[in-house]
Amino acid sequence: MELQLFSPYTIKDVTLKNRIVMSPMCMYSSENEDGRVTNFHLIHYGTRAAGQVGLVMIEATAVLPEGRISNKDLGIWDDNLIEDLHKTTAFIHDNGAKAAIQLAHAGRKAE
């Protein structure tokens, strides 16, 4: 019996190496409270990709600084934050997985 879990899966023109997906999880690890990716994030997501996850979803990433759940959330509200996020997705891709991101605004629960 072939295990479907470990077989490739195609969604439109994107093929995942398998059907294992890492859901986004808030890590609250932007050390300087500036929304920037840290080495922790590179290691956290890169090891999941190397560990045979087919799709790695980056944690809730705030679209506005005042829309964060915590002051240690990742951010994408400024173009200066994009380069580090790009490095993270490139590292995920280099380890054989596809990357996705959960864009977020905490609404009334924002800080």
C-alpha cells in the first residue's frame, strides 16, 4: 500500500514534495520588538523544511505594527522587513520545501 502522505502533491503550478504541512505558530521571537526575522526563525523554519515538511507556513506576520498580538511578533508593515523574510523563504526553499506566510492583524486583541 502506497502512503499518500509522502507522495508529491500539486496545487495549480506548485508541487509540494509531500503532503506534510507545518501550520503557522506564533513564536514571539522578534528580539528587538521591531518585527524582524532573527537567526532563531531561520533555524526554526529551515529545520522543518530539512526535516521533510512539504509546506512550511511562517507564523502570523503583522501587516501593521499596532496590529500585532505581541510586540515580539514578526512584521511585514515596512519594506525594510521584506529582505529578511525573503532570506527565510529562500532558506526554506533551499531545504526542499515550499513557503507560505500567515498575514495577520490582531483586531481588537492588538496591543
